[in-house]
Amino acid sequence: MFIKKVIPRIIKDSRGEKTLEVEIETYKGKFRAGAPSGKSTGKHETPVYHSRGIDYSMKILRVFSQKVRNMNFMIKDFYGLKEFEVLLRKFEQKYGKFGANATYVLETAFLKAAAKENNKELWEFVLDREDENRFSKSKIKEKIKIPMPVGNCIGGGLHTNVKRGQIKPEFQEFLLIPNEKTFATAVTKMHHVYMAVRQVLRLKYRRLKLKRNDENAWQAPLNNQEVLELLKKIAESYKVRIGLDVAASSFWDGTYYKYHHNNLLRTSDEQIDYMQRLVEKFKLFYIEDPLQEEDFVGFAQINAYVNKLNKKPKPKTTNALIVGDDLTVTNITRLKRAIRDKSINALIVKPNQNGYMIEVAKVVDFCKKNKIKIIFSHRSGETLDHALADYAVGFQADYIKTGISGRERLVKLARIMQIEKSLK
């Protein structure tokens, strides 16, 4: 694959904030990748930019782009990316870290170009990959698994801005998780619930202008319990499961979990008890980051409780997922600890939390080896790049979390529907 040129750019994400885009041109065409940006970030994530900021990342990107111009790469499979990665890492030794967003867009644009070079879609190129040690080639399954969508319906936490004194939920996301035979049907049902929620909120708060947050989820002047009660009633009528991204680190002060709407402080043990009660009362299927990002032991307690519920003859929840995100940050070392401590049974994968796609592949493969469910996830600041959808299918994830509305979210849902249709 002969690289004619590499063009890095600064673009705006869905929040109107600066992020990076890279375009790689080969004899097969031009291939772009855009980097998302998170607002609620785990402290163990790889820094998204150089320590001097995005402008310095851009500066060294331009230098690297000139270095790889007119280079030829013999890349026949996903792990041919290693040759490119070696160049990246050597360059970083001299100039400092690019940042995860920079390495992510470089590698994703490179993989798109390599896929085209091999007459494949990006998802096919990722799916038909050799394992890391090249002992055996993974075979494409006769029936490719299409992930189910996870959609943010009502928002709170750091993703939602309200006027001082107004109520908002401490929990970051109130989620819908359909369980349908096709992705297209699941997306349609999720959208119907989303619009039904809008109607209820409009009727309930006639004087309030209904707004959406960073991820295009509805904003509601309700506390956590009130949102769950509203969502449970509507979701039950549509037969859609519900879940939470608690993002508990965002309201943990080092000693207590601070619930501002009723001036309540909860200790770690009280937070664990509260999460367990919510699982039972609202039949939650999905609970992401119920505790702060260092509490592996507390996660394990909630996971054990859910596993015990699932073993009952008539469980009140069905195989509920205890999901690590800030806890694990797409990092193989933290993932191994979470599995060793039995802290989780599901994992969020955000490629730009890590930056290097081969490291992301290691995380995915380790999850599969240990029967951990995989959720590929967007960020609150998104771009129109749909590579996340290709990665979710290519890595055979169980779920993809993209939001429900907004063009940066819909482009990813549409891409998976397109892939699903092509497989029929």
C-alpha cells in the first residue's frame, strides 16, 4: 500500500470543540478518520493529546505525515498494522506522545486504506484477522453477529448542563437496550420509545422548553428515581430493557457519593446497597460504572449480587450486565484486574481511550476468552466518522452504544444497518 500523502486537520466535534481528523491518500483513494472526545473521562485513560495540548499534537502530526509520505507498506491483514505502529512509537520516543486521539485517527485512516487495498470493508478486514501470535487464522463465522444497540434516552451528570438551582439527575445516562432479531428493528423500537418519552415530558412540563444534552438525550428536571419510574413504565409497554450509566466517579468526592437534589451523602457501602436495590426495583439490565473508578471490590459485590439474582428460579432481572468503563478504560492491565477480582461481566470499549488498535484487539480478545460481554461505545463529543460501527461488527461486539438521535450518532446506526442488509 503506497501512501501518497497524509493530511492532518483540526475539525469540530458535535459539541463544537476542536478535535483531530486525518486523511490518508493512496492509489485506491482518500480515507478519513475523525477522533471523538469524551467529557466524562476516567483518570486512567491514555491522554488524548500531547501534554502541550491539541495544537502541539497537530504540530507533530504534520511532521510525522511528511515522514510517512511516499512510503510503501505490505499489509495483508489487520496485524500488518504493526509495521505502521512501530514507526509511530519510534517517532514518539523523539517528539513525545501524540495522544490517543492522534494515534487513533492515524491508525483508523490507515486501516481503512489497507482494507480497500485488500478489496474489503473495514469491518471485514478487522473480522478476518489473524490472532496476535499468528498461530491460526480466525475464520469468518457462517453467521456474523450484529451487535444490539444501547441508546441514551434521558441524560444527566456531566453531559447535561442546567441553570443553577435546577434539578438534574446525578446519573449520566438512562439507557434503552432492545433485544430484537435484527438491528434495524431494534433501532426502530428504540426510536419509538425515545419519542414516547418526549411526549410524556412535553405533557408533564408544558412551560418548560424541552432540550437535549451533549449526546442528544432528553433533559428532564427530575431526580434519578423519578427518571427511572418514568422510563420503566414506557419501556415495559414497548418491551425494551433499561439500564444506567451511573458514572459514579463524577459525583464521588473521595469520601462520599454526593446526591445534590436532596443533599444526601452516601458511603461506599450505602452506594452499593442503593445500586442493588435499583437493580431489583427497576429490573435493570445494564449498570455501567455504579461505583467510583478505583472500587474493584465494590464492583465485585454488585456483580456477585446480580449473579445471585440471576440464579433464582424466577429472577427479577435477566442476566444483568455490570459494566466497566472508567474502571477499566480499555486498558488490558485494568481489565485483567477486574476479571481477577470478578468486578464485571461486561466491558465498554472506547478505541480512543487507548489509541492503539492492536492494544484494543488485545482487550477484546481477552474479554472473549473470559466470557465478558463487549460494548463498543461512542463519546459525548462525536464526529461523522462511522468507523466505530465497523469496529463493533469487525470485533464481533455484543452491543454498540451510540446514542439514539443526532447526525453523529445516526450515521453509526445507519452504517450497521447497511452492514446487516449486505449480509442478507
